[in-house]
Amino acid sequence: KVGRQTVSSKLPPLGTSRVSQPTMSISSLAIADSLYVDEDYRAAISKYTAALSSASSDDRIPDDSADKFRAHSHRAAANLKLEQWSNALADAEAALELISLDGTIAITALRTGEEELCNLRAGIAAYHLDQPDLAAGFFDQAGRLASERGRDCGVYTAWLKKCNAAASK
């Protein structure tokens, strides 16, 4: 006679995880995001930094890589609000590096539009650092991603025009 297993018997005990290495605390990201929404950008940056330093160093864990992407991308947004252009660009590039051709994060682990938005953040930061050619590359990529999803590309077209004007000076 074969017994039936319940769903709860297949789950790991409370307080443990099936993943052998610790993953980034989702609550840390949620707290940082809440601070960002409350416009406490410095505190949000601090919390994103803490979340990143507590993250697993194993980028092969897909959920952790997606969380790292979000922490870098969201910290880039907070840095943009504080006009810390270099920090914003570094964070956006770090996030995008996780999904580059040789990266470790699967595009499917991201929410729709996250990669596009991160490219926008990188482009804005590069533009303010007087790097219009670099910025144009990010805006072009963001526009391509938006177009693939049938979304309006107007904001990227406007930024590309600004970049072209700045580059021709």
C-alpha cells in the first residue's frame, strides 16, 4: 500500500532552505524600496548596499541574481535622484552586466520592463556625465526593448535627440 505525501511533507522545515547558499533577503529589498518611495534616497541607498553585501556570491542562483539586478538598478535610481551620476552609472552597468551575453541571470527571471528601465537609468547617468555616445547606446537598447514589447519609444527617441545634439557640439 502506497501512502500519500502531503504538500507540506515535501517542503523543507521552517527556517531552512532548499538552496545551499543564502540568498538576498527579499525584506531588505522591500525596505529599501519603501525608503525610496518615501523619498529617503540616502537611506534607500544604504539599505540597497546592505542587501547587496548580504547577497550570495554565487551568481548561478537565479533568484539571487535577479535580486542583485534589482538592488543595483534600484540603487541607480536613488543615485539619480541625488544627482550622483557616477554612482548611478556604475550601479546600472553592474545590473546590466548580470544579464549580458556572458552573464549569469536569465532574462526570464526579470519582470517585464526591468532591463529597459535599467538601460534608461544608465543612459540618463551617462548623459549627465557628458558621455552622449555612451548614453545613446543605452537609450537605443532601451528603445529596442520597448519596441519588442509593443511599448511607446518616445522617451528614448527624445533622449537620443539630446545625445545627438550634445555629441555634435
